[in-house]
Amino acid sequence: MQGLQIENLEKNYNDVRVVHGLNLTVAEGEMVALLGPSGCGKSTTLRMVAGFVEPSGGRILLNGTDISGMPAYKRDTGMVFQSYALFPHMTVAANVAFGLEMRRVPKSERPARVAAALDMVRMSKLADRMPRQLSGGQQQRVALARALAVNPALLLLDEPLSNLDAKLRGEVQHEIRTLQQRLGLTTLIVTHDQEEALVMADRLVIMEGGRIRQAGTPRELYEEPSDIFVAGFVGRCNLIEGESQGGGWFRTANGALLPCIDTAPALKPAMLAVRPEHINIDNENAKGIPARVAGAAYLGSQIEYRVDISGTTLTVMRNNATTGEQVLPVNTAITLNWPTTAARVLPRQ
Ligand SMILES: Nc1ncnc2c1ncn2[C@@H]1O[C@H](COP(=O)(O)OP(=O)(O)O)[C@@H](O)[C@H]1O
Ligand SMILES: [Mg+2]
């Protein structure tokens, strides 16, 4: 089978298990993001794939070959680290050539390969610069060129953009994604930044505590999270404590009765999950949920409300679609509603 397959991968450090029986695949040409909070085992997993950390158990197959015991330099992988890890005393071109030298690419082939890799990341003009003469974004593009020059079967990216400022990060995310799709690169990226994962990856694998919580497309994870960890980690979500009564009703811990998806079975204790942008403020709707504005923030493209329903506070995001939309003052009495399918019932953990 082509692509990457990870089977029952485990890692223990001094009897502490930090990666638990991990199973995941990256299809040929696919980009998968390992997403989770700091310390959940993302980098350890990636380093085991790269060959920098020895697994305590399980197998790693790349294009059908078990590479679990292979030294890093023999694996057909290219890796980009969080810190640019360029050699400061070498030019851009020499940094990129270094990877080729390590892989024993014949000297005569190297200049053309270096030029091609720098061209891919639009850094050809700066080939003779030293790393200190480059911005953070440029340095990270060189690091990417160095990983790509070896023409790897698998590209591994460990938080490659977290040292860049927010605006630049957004640009480079799109650049890498476009390049990955154009070249059909099989890629595994590690990040703790959910937006980065959503922008860049075909599929996301959500990790917590060394285990996979859920894997799926961005849409699947956002719209059908299987637990409250995933619901809260991918996008923003109101999580309301209470119990599902079945038949499309949920009773909050404070006693309010809220509509929910009618296929949800009775469940106690449970959490109701509603995305802030799915909540409508509609004072004309007599059947709405009575609420009160507890806070409001004008964010330009959106208005963020904190609303109170009988002692339960929710976040509501409204698009500022029509210019000059007025922000409702604190304490305004309002009624809320949401499509019942947007209110999912999840087990309380
Ligand atoms: N070399 C090591 N020795 C001991 N513990 C480690 C080592 N590397 C990582 N860990 C521990 O393993 C866990 C996972 O770390 P890591 O994979 O770096 O997480 P992430 O990349 O998701 O932030 C953490 O608890 C970390 O402290
Ligand atoms: Mg890490």
C-alpha cells in the first residue's frame, strides 16, 4: 500500500507511556494534521516516523515497507522543524544542498536539485544569502526547500510556522498547502493551532494524552464531534451541562429547557454542544428561548455576545453583514433560537 501507515505505535519514557497504541494512515498525496494540546505526544509520534525516536512498540510502514527499525537518514522522509534549524554559517543554497549530500546524491546533480527546490518556495533570488539576512518566513521556506530537495516520499512538518507572526503564518500556510497539492506530497503536519490544521489539511487527527480522540475531515470534526474535547478543540463551542430528555429536549443544570437534535437519546449527565454562530437572536419569534444580553463586543466583521439563559451563559457570534448593525446593549431582553440539528448531545466525560 502507498502512503504512510502507523500501526499500534507506542512510546514509553521511563515507564511513562506518552503515545498509546496509535493507528493512523496518510494516503498518497494526502495531507494529514496531528492536532492536539501541548504535551499530547504529537512531536514524539512525528519523530518516531522520521526515525529520531525509537518506538517502544508498533510498526511504521512507508509505501508498504516497514521502516520502524531503519536509521533516519535511510528513510525516504523530509522534515521541517519548528525552529528553522538552518546552518548559520552556510548560504541558503548550501543549506539546501546539505540535505542532498547527506542522502549521497551525486555532486553533479546537486545544483539543479537545489535550484529546483528553491524555485518551488520562491527563494531562488536569495540563494546566496546567509540565514541571518532572511526574515523568519524566508528562513522557514528555505527549511522547506531543504526537506523537498531530497524528493521525499513523505514530508513531515513539526509546528513549522509557530515562530512566524500571525499574518505571515496565514500566508505561508496557504503557500505550503498549494505546493503540497500541486506536487501531490504525502504530508503529516503536527500543530496545536486548530486554524492551521483546518487551513492546511485534508484530514485532522485529534490527539489528547497520547491517544487519538477522533479523526476526520475538517467538516466532520466540526459538525459531528464525537466528544466534548473535540467539540471544544476544533472551533469554538458552547458546552452546556445538563441532561438530554429524548424527543429533542435538553434540560440545563439550571433548569432551562432547550431544543436539541431530536435523534439524541435520553442521557444523564450530558452536555449540549452549540456553535456560537448557529445561535440566532430573533425577538419576533414567540417560540424562542428567553435570554438577556450579558456582554457584547464589536469585532468588526462580527459581533460577539455573551447571553444569559436562566443563569447559563452562552457565546453568540453574529455576522456584521449589514453595515451599521447596532450592538445590543447589556441587559436587553432577547429571544434566541437555533436549528435543532445544530444542538448536539454529547456524553459528559
Ligand atoms: N526525551 C523525552 N524524555 C522524557 N519525556 C519526554 C521526552 N520527549 C517528550 N517527553 C514527554 O512526552 C510527552 C509528549 O511530548 P511531545 O510529543 O513533545 O508533545 P507535543 O509535541 O504534543 O507537545 C510530554 O509529556 C513530554 O514531556
Ligand atoms: Mg511538539
